[in-house]
Amino acid sequence: MRLQIDTASDITIISKENWLKLGCPEVIATEHLARNACGEALPLSSKLQCQISFNGTTINTSCYISDIPQLNILGIDWIDALKLFDELINTICSSVNVVQSNGITSNQIQNYVTRLKEQYSEIFDGSLGLCTKAEAELHLKPGSVPVFKPKRPVPYATYPSIDDELNRLEVIGVIEKVDYSQWAAPIVAVKKATGAVRICGDFSTGLNSALESHQYPLPLPEDIFATLAGGKYFSKIDLSDAYL
């Protein structure tokens, strides 16, 4: 069974065609609700209890079946259970050499990507980027009073991970220690799918309501897709530590 790895999906889904290829094993009804990246409801017809083997690891788990053709997704549930986050992606995915309609093979594309990474190594070195094109300005509402909120308790087992992440942010210059401040907001520590910790400031505790808002109208997804009509080349960027 070939599935597309999708670390943004909480569940694993197979199409009805693949369920038929499996010999129509017994399924159970499901009321599980799922949505796609656009927020639209994703139809799930049933749930399949199954035993999965991969690279010598066997697990008893489940997946969902959808009537959408060719929707075969390996979600976080299986990725985590099979411990695939600890594996190099090339050891999981088969290398397929596909010839594009313009005659360029996937190997040629990969070589081009490698040259780009070498030519612009400062962009792809894995470190945190820095915006130099603009400077953020925060304007307080008239009469605002500083709000100092103490830290929230966190499980003792998470202390080492949180301390390590705070130390890392200090080393790379994102945060710095201070002895005194009129303003303070508690942090929220979120565990990433990779097991690392994401540190976020909860500024809803006072700072947000004290700031003048920029009333910028966010475009709807439909408006964005309409502007892409007729486009030929598309790309996506995954910003590391985007919150920062």
C-alpha cells in the first residue's frame, strides 16, 4: 500500500479503491469529523481496524476510509506509532525517477535544488532567519496600564525540554534575560510532532488589549485561489520557527 506522508494530518486515510484492493475487510461506522486544509468537511465513510507492518515494526491501529479517489494519507497517528519521525525521509520513501512533460527528470531537478542550496547556503543553513526589510512598531492605547502576569505551572517532566528551548532561544538572540519589567506575559509550551517544544507568549493576558489594532482585511481563501487562476509554477515554504 502506497500512502502520501502528511505530517499535517492527524489521521490516516485510504481511498475506497484501496479498501477494495485489500479484499473489502470488515469496517465499522464512524462519526469522526475531518476537514481539509481549506476548512471544508472531508467525507469519511467508515473506519478500519488493521495490523500494519513497516521496517520490522508491527502495530495494531486503525485508519479511515474516504470515497474521495486517490486520497491515501499517512497521518501523524501512524507516523508516531511507527516512530518514523526518527527516520530519514529517504529511508521511508521510495526514489522514483519521473520524467516531466518538458523532458526534465526528477534527478535533474534534485541536482538543481542541490546547487541552489549550495549557492544560497545562508538561507538553507537551518538557523533562524531575520527580517531586515521592516521594523515592527507597537502603539499603546491612551491610558493603558502595564500588566504583569506571573508564569503558569507546567508539568515537572517538561522542565528540561522547556529550559533547553529557552536557552536555545537566548543563544541565537531571540530572547534575553532582564532583571525587571513592567510588562510580563506567561508562556505556552506546545509539543511539536517531532517531540521538540515550541515556546509561545500568551499576550492575550494583557498586552493585546492594550495595543492599537491594525485593521487589515485578511483575504478569504476563495479570493486567493481566484488570483492564482492561470498560474503555471507554484511553490510552498515551511518557515522554521515561524512564530518567532
